[in-house]
Amino acid sequence: MRGYRWLTALVIAGVACAALVSPLVAADEVVVYSARHYGQEPAFEAFTKQTGIAVRVLTGDAGPLLERLKAEGDRSPADVLLTVDAGNLWNAARAGVLSPVTSTTLASNVPAHLRDPENKWFGLTMRARTIMYNPKKVTPAELSTYEALGDPKWKGRLCLRSSGYIYNQSLVATFIKRHGEPRTEDIVKGWVANQPTIISGDTKILEAIAAGQCDVGLTNSYYLARLLAKDPNFPVALFWANQPATGTHVNVSGAGVTTHARNRASAIRFLEYLSSVEAQQMFANTSMEFPVNPKAETHPIVRGWGAFRQDDINVASAGEFQAAATRLSDRVGYK
Amino acid sequence: MTPQLVIAHAGRAFGDGGYPAVDDLSLTVARGEIVALVGPSGCGKTTTLRLVAGFERPDAGEIHIAGTLVADAARAFVPPERRHVGVVFQDFALFPHLTVGANVGFGLPAGAQRMPRVRQMLDLVGLADVADRYPHQLSGGQQQRVAVARALAPAPALLLFDEPFSNLDADLREQVRAVVQTALRATATTALFVTHDQEEALELGDRVGVMTRGRIEQIGAPDEVYHQPTSRFVAEFLGAAAFLPGVVTASGIATELGPIVPRVPHIAIGTEVDVLVRPDDVMITPARDAGAVLVDRIFRGSEVRYTVQLPSGLMLPCSQPSATTVPVGTRVRVAIDLHHVVAFPRSGATLRP
Amino acid sequence: MSSRPRPRGSAIGSATSRRRHAGGVTLAAGVIAAIVALPLLALLAAWRTPAVEIWTHLWRTQLPGVVGGTVALLLGVGLGSIVLGTALAWLVAAYRFPGSAIFEWALVLPLALPAYVMGFVLLGVFEFSGPLQSFVRRTAGWRLPDIRGWFGVTLTMTLVFYPYVYVLARTAFQEQAAGLLDAARSLGRSGPRAFLAIAIPLARPAIVAGGALAMMEALADLGTVSLFGHRTLTETVYRTWAGMFDRIAATQLASLLLLGAFALLTLERATRGQRGFLNRPRGERRLAPLTLRGARAVAATSACLGVLAVAFVLPVVQLLIWAWRRGLDATHAETFTRLLAGTAWLAGAAAVVITCVGVALAYARRLDRSRLTHFTTEFAAMGYAVPGAVIAVGVLGPLTYLDRTVAAMLGAIGGPVDILLTGSVVGILFAYLVRFLAVALQGVDAALVRIPRSMDEAARSLGVAGRRLLGRVHLPLLRGGIAATLLLLWVETMKELPATLLLRPIGLKTLAIEIWERTSESMWEEAALPALALVLVGLVPLLIVTRLTRGSAT
């Protein structure tokens, strides 16, 4: 036993030292747990410059980040949870880690269908998931809705993300809210029947379309925008799906104030700033997403696609029906 | 004087209900004595050694070293590091990361006394000039001598040798044996050897114990055990042995080769016995009309070993000086010249010691 | 000759009670192993609330396919790495050919690449829209099959994990008593026949051990399988967690991974047990290689070159190209050095902690050969096959509990209540410990096994036991093995992603995280530079390890 005494002593000493090294939360700062890892730095820096409040960020994957927040409970240093996909936001709210925020600024800056009905979270950027096509092989006249991609004429010409991809799940979830499960099942079955090539990245889908591996695909809008920014002649075009009908599916990245935030006031200021035109413009320009604030302008490339009708169903339904969407995809064999 | 080692009815078995490796074994070794335990593989000699060293615990019996109880079947147990018992291993077990000098001094407390003692030990085994080399730079014989020096350095109460020379070449063995024996005598160290080589045991031990199946079959001075074995097993294990059938009579033992006198007093007249015959007890004289014939001949350097076939068909070994050799096929007259008459009843009972 | 020497300080020690020594060691080992096993036990604890619904759904829709996919992956990677690793090891150990001295250590290099980096490079190069296929399409008009799926991911993992088998097999081949193979050659069985008949059976424990390591890595991998779209158990765990928001069911699924790990570890140990006959006395002749000439030499060199080209040169060159296209500027340099320093420091600390625990447990196993100690240490090592994120979540539980208790105690005596273990380095080091203990155990065990018991007994007979035995005999002899383990662990922890992501202190970023942030936004080119840095930093310890293991046979 003797030999292990010094080992135990070492471990205890180590724990003590390490614990002391851990972050002690200071005043005048906002601690953000963020599942976004691109495009937000300019906005954060601008906030600090304007208000003098420091922003400390911990990035991570949406799921694990939520787990950490839940585990830390009331001892968590996080003031704000910033995450992508409305489903994740909905889940965070349901897990009780977000608290309602009453702010007229936020209410006016963020349209109603892009924020939580209970005000626990607010969308900050919007992304559309729509049809991308190869203009050399497909004309816009042949395209109409997401559902129509199940038409047999697209057999072998379709590229999709895997069913496990969060934005796909949200898309299917909103279908379920709109059309109910049986109809949604038919839609997805249609896609599957066309033997889509499953590709593991939106950019890769766009590259596949450009190379001719498939003719149509479903991706988020900003990926194409970024590719066009690098190469204006990139041979893929965007088509706004479901225009005359329900409108194109949109999703958000958003944030909420945590239940046990220590710097609550600063956190609310932070969110309000992010929803302001200034910050929204920064998001739009760096990451090429759509701002949620209707007064902010989109990036020129994005503007070039023209105005489009959004699906105005509350994005929270993406979360509500996500589990069902996943199960449905499994059932019909959508990989 | 208290004996240096006392093993009293020790027992050790492996596995549940497995066979006992050591079975009711008792042994006493006096201070300064060298005892050799010899036996075939599996006889339990190594286990006995390990019990004395403390690497195994006895299931039964007791072990005392220099008058102190070191192990018994109940709770008492002194771990090896506190027994002051040195061990020399078959694979030498020298520490490869230490020099010879550091190896030898390993068991000594640090201080002014260490270096002189190390030098003294190395002198004893004739390796005074290799103290700064590493084990892998030495030959097998040298390594074993270092191992002996290392074990001797702390002046142990008892020194145990586990088949120490079986990893050495034959000619090296004699040399190293001699060195070891001298070292032991010079330091008056009590030693217990374990070996399967009966020649080695006979040469080294003040007493030789023959073991089989976990017990000591017979223990005594080398010539006693060799010339007066108390059981067939001992007779056959030590040296070459042949058995000549005979019947006990009033005047001796009647055999195919004539009567053998004197008779063995404690066997009843009329019992059928086998008489122990060693190769050096058999004399042959070539004679054209004799009944026995030489059927084999092996040249062994200083001696020649013949196999003689008697008229009854019985084969006897015979060794003769090799200056003159007799060809195979020669008819010979056979005579037995026994200094000790050792006879075992045919029924297989062991003689009372 | 000599006067009677002074008797030793104390007389023969008095008899002590039977159980004391074995008990202390078992207890200590048990406690350490139990602590390490906590997160794994948490996996099993998830079964308390059976998630029947999810399980029925999974069973009906996916589980068979997913389990099949996992088995297919394991078999593919296992067989692939065993065949490739063993063949290369044999080439390098038994023959001399142009470049063989370089290949001997160079063939370990692919280990410096994280599997997901290799994955995205291979994908980038060989996929439909990549340069190779585009070229083929333009010139020959052929449409090559898609690299996605089982084939692509198996190929990737084989190329990255074969070094595990290679290193172990090569050492085994080189250390086999040359006499055996010479005897085979003299009996007319040379070359491949000697190889198959003698060398392989003797090296089998090492080969299986390497293969088991490769398979465990494959089992726990998430990034690479997602990249290639191959459904495995681990991927389903994440899908259930993230997609169905059901952590309980996901944890239950993850516990199935433990089963897989257990099977693999048992397989590895079972073959290891026969290794006793490999304990040959030191200083025996090592295998003397034959020189190859002519066509054979060319073939051998080409084979090695080919493997290295695809498994190392290609990815590095591609990363270089991407990094160059992206360009470098001043701000990058500063954050970069900080990243590098942070990564190296964290990995170094982890390596030290894990090695210490590994030494403690391996040593306990040597001292106390009871089944209980053996089992508890085995269980603690199973974290290797569990995905990092699952372990991280499992670590969260006990850590937060400890946090609350410590805070309560400190609060009671008026100290600072804010101390958070969870957000500190302790949590992440603990997760690394659980995840990588197997590497330390294997490494130290392998080194310990080469110290014969007679050496322990010789030392004890000279009065040196316990801690002094460890310090004066074992540690010096283990130095090489411990160093190799430290370096290997350094490389492994530097590459680790999911647990680091979850548990790291705010403000601590590693190269792996930087790569992840970029690739998850499909920004391959931006990821190239940190990926390159990771590979280069990982090369240094790898090369040192290869030098160490090469010379340690004598």
C-alpha cells in the first residue's frame, strides 16, 4: 500500500491545482456556449468594442454542448447558448436550460416565426434549404417542389445528405407538421425510390452536381453562396422550392439566455446587439446567410437569387417533430 | 547447535485436489552443511526450494531457518525479502542494467562497507577484474559466478541453488562447480542444491537426498546413497544399475552367476530377490567356452562400457578401463565382485533404512 | 580468508499475517480501476430505464443493418490491417532490399494522421468530383465506382491503422530466435513457406494484438464513418442522441459497444497467453535478413513505396497544396503558435497521467495474479472501444457530483464556491484516461512481461522488495517501454476530438478542434494547415518511438 500513497497524494495535489486553474467567472463578460463555429467572430468583437463587455466562447457540437450545460446545472458559467438548427433550440428549451427573455428590441428585430413562442430563444441568422441544380442539364421549368423530387424522372439524378443530417431532419419535421405523417412518408419514399446518391457534405453535393455525378440536390443556401464567392462561374444554380405553395423551408441559428446566467443583463444586451442591423449585416456578409432582421441587407450574391417566399411555419416545429422525422426516415429506408 | 534449516512435514499442492508437489517432506540441514536434492522432473525438488525461499507458502508443515519459524500452514509467513536466504537461479537473473559490481552489491546496505565486500566476493569467485562490465558482456560461466557472489555478499543464513549449472556447457560446469564449492567452504555457508544431474549432486553434497513424488526417498552421504540405496528407485536413479535375480539361502544369495556372500541378514530365507549390480562390479574374462557373450560396446574415453548377455538372457552393464578392448561377440566368463550387497525383494518392498 | 561478516541490520523478520501484502495491492488496483471504470459503468447504468419504444423502432428498422455494417467494418479493417501490417513487417524484418532501412521506420508514419483527416483527403482526391476521377472522365470517359461506403472507409482505416500491426509484428519477427527460421531454411522451407509455417504462428499474439487495437479504433470512430456514409453502431448512437434527442437510448446502444470491446480484448488476451515461449534469454541472435536481388528487390521496394505513397505522401502533399492555396498570414501565425502550444501541453499532461496509472495497474497485475485484479483492470481498459463523446458524457456525471460535494465542503469552511472541476483540465484528463488506458496497459504490460520472474525473486532474496524493487529493478528496465508508451499516448491524445470538444476549459483549443471547426463547415482548405501541423507534431514522438522499439530487443 505504501507505494501508492505518494501516487494518491500527487493526484489530490493535481486536482487541487487544476481546479484552481479553472475559469473563475469575472464580472462584465458574457460566456457563450456556441455550436456555431464560423462567421460570428466579427460580430462578437464589435460587441465588445461597443460595450466593453468581453465575450468568452466555448465551441462545441450541439448535442454534447447541451449535455454539458445540463450537467453543470446552476454552477454553469454559461450565460448564452448559441446553437444551430431550430430543432436543437427547441430541445434546449425543453431541457430547461434556457429562460424566457422579454425584450421589445428582440421582439421587433426577430420575426415571430423565427423565434420561440415562449421567448426562450431567438433566431439570429436564417438559412434556406432548397433545390440546387445543374443548369446545363435541368431547366427551372422542370422543378417545382421538394415533394416533386420524388418523381421517377429524377431517378439516379438526385443527390441528398444522409437522413441523419440535422437540417434534413428539420426539413422532414416541418413536412410532418404541415402534411402529417402519412403524406410525409410518401414524400420521403418517393425520394428513396429515386436511389439518391448520399453525400456527406453540402459543399460536396454542389461539387458533385457541378461534376455531373447528379443533376439536382438539396443543400443550404450559404454553401452555394460561398462557392460562388470564390468562383463566380461555378456551374450550379439555385431554385427556390415550393414558391407558389407553402414557401421554401428555412431554418435558423439562434441563441437564448441560460437559466442560471450570472450576467443576465449583459447576456440580453448581447442578444439584442446580435439582432441589430449592424450585427446582422456582419453575419450576412461573412457567412452569407440570411439575416433575420428584415431591415438588414443580404450579401450581393444572395440578393442575386431574388426574393423568395419563406415557409412561415414556426421553426420550433422542427424540434417538435424531429424524433418523429428520424423514425420516419428509418422506416422508409432513407439512409 | 541449532540446525540452520528445518523442514517439518511440509506439504504443498497445486490446483484443487491436484497432485501434491511436496508431500510430507522433512529435512534438517546443519550449519555449514551442503545438501543436494536430486530427482527426476516433477519430483518436487524445485517446489521444496521455493518453499524454503518463501516464493511459495506451505499448505502443511513448518519451516524454520536458523531457529526462527518462517512459514507454517496457518498464518505465519516471513516474506522472502526478510528471510536472509540467498538464491542462485538457473537463468542467473542478473540485473542487465547494473554493472557486475552493482549486481554483487545489490543486497548490501549502502555505505563504506559495500565496495570492499563486493571486491571480496568477486575475488572469492575469481572475477576480480570484471566489476565494471555488464552482465551481457560475460560468458555464461562468468555470469553464474557473479550470481553466486551476489547471493553470498549479504552473508545469508542459507544459500539455495536452483539447477544452477544446467545452462552451462559441460566442461564449464566442472570449473564453476569447483569455484562454487570453494566459495561455500571458505564462507562456511549452509547450502541447499536442487538438481536433476545425479553426478553433480554426488559431487557437491555433504549429503544427498533423492526425491520422488514430493518426498525424500533416501538421504545420506554420497557414497552411502550410491552404494547402499534403500529402494530400487534410488538405486536406478544414481548411477547405472542392473538387477540380478536370485534366491536367499542360508549362506548367501544363489544367482545365475554363483552364490553371493554374505547374505542380507534381514530378508527371510527363500525370498526371491533382485541384487543390485553396478557396471564396475562386473568382471569379464574372455573364454571360448563361456556361456555369456558381449553384445554391445561403447567407447567412453577413459572407460569402455560393455553389455554382457548372460545365458539366461539377462543383460548386465560392465565397465572396463579402455586401454584394452574386447570385440563384440566375444564369449566371456562373468564374475561379480560386490563390496556392498544390496538386494531388493522381488515383491517390490523398500528396505528399511 | 574472510572473517565472519557482520550480520545484517535486523534479524530474520518475524512472521506476519498471510493476507497483508496481496490485499494491499489488490485494493489499490481495484480502487484505481474502479475510478477509471466509472464512466463505463454509467453506460451500463443507463439500462435502468429501458427505452422500449426506441429499441423496438431501432430493431425493426435499422439495428440488423447497422450491426451488420459494424461487423463488416471491423472485419474489413481487422483483416486489412493484419494482412497489410504483417506482410510489410515480414518484408522489412526478413529481407534487405533497396531502401529497407528507411522503410523500417517510415512505414509507421501513417499513424500520425488522424483517420478523419486521411478520410477527407482520400475523399477529396478519389471521389467523383475529385481530380483523379475527373481526369479519368475527361481522358478515357470512364465513370469509376463511387469510393463512398464500406470500401472507402475500410480502405482509409486500413491505411491509417495498419502500423499498429506492423510495429508489433515487426518486433516479434525480429526477436524470434533466429535458430528456428534457420532450421526451417535448412530443411528446405524458405521464403514464403517458412513465413507461413513458422514465423506467423510464433508472432500470432503480436499480430492479433495489433489487429485488436485497429478494430477497437474502428469501433469507436465517428468522423470517418460519417464522411463515407457507412452506418455503424457508433454512428447510430449519435443519431439516436442528436436526432431522437434520447440520451438514454443512445447510452444503452453505446453499452453494446462495450460488448464489442470486451470481445476484442478477450480475443487479444487469449492469444497473448501463449506468448510464454517467446521469453527467450537476452543476447540471443536476432533474425539475420536475406538480401533480395533483381526483380524481387524491385517488387519489395515498390510495395513499400506504394503503401507509403498512398498512406502518407499523398495526404501530406494534398494538405500542403490546400494550405498553400489558402495562404498564410501574420494573424494566423500567432494563434497558431498558441494552438500548437496548447495542444502539445494538454497531450503531454495526459500522456504522463495515463502512463502513471497504466504502470500502477500493470504492476499490480504482476504482483497479484488473482482473477479479480485481472478482471477489474481489463474492464477499466475497455474505454478504448467506446466513442470519445460517450465517455465524455459519462465523465460529466461523476465529475459534477464531485464538484457539488467539493463546493459544499468548501462553502462550509468559507472558501471559494466557484471552483468547477467540470470546466477544468481535470475533467478532460480524466476522459482521456478512461479512453486511452488500454494503450498504456498494453505498452507497459508488454515491457513487464519481458522481465522474468526470477529477477523479481532474485531481488527479493537479496532483501529488496516492494517499492524499492520497483525503483531499483523494474523502473530502470521498463524505461524503454514507458518512454514508448508516453510518446504513443502523446500522439493519440493530440488527435482526440469528441471528448476534448465536450470537456475542455473555455479558451483551450487544440489543433484537432480547429480542424473540426473548419471541416464541419466543409472548409477543407482552411483545415489543411492545422491538419498538417497536427501530423508534423505527431511525427516527432512517433519517430522516437520507432527508434526505441527497434533497439530494445537486445
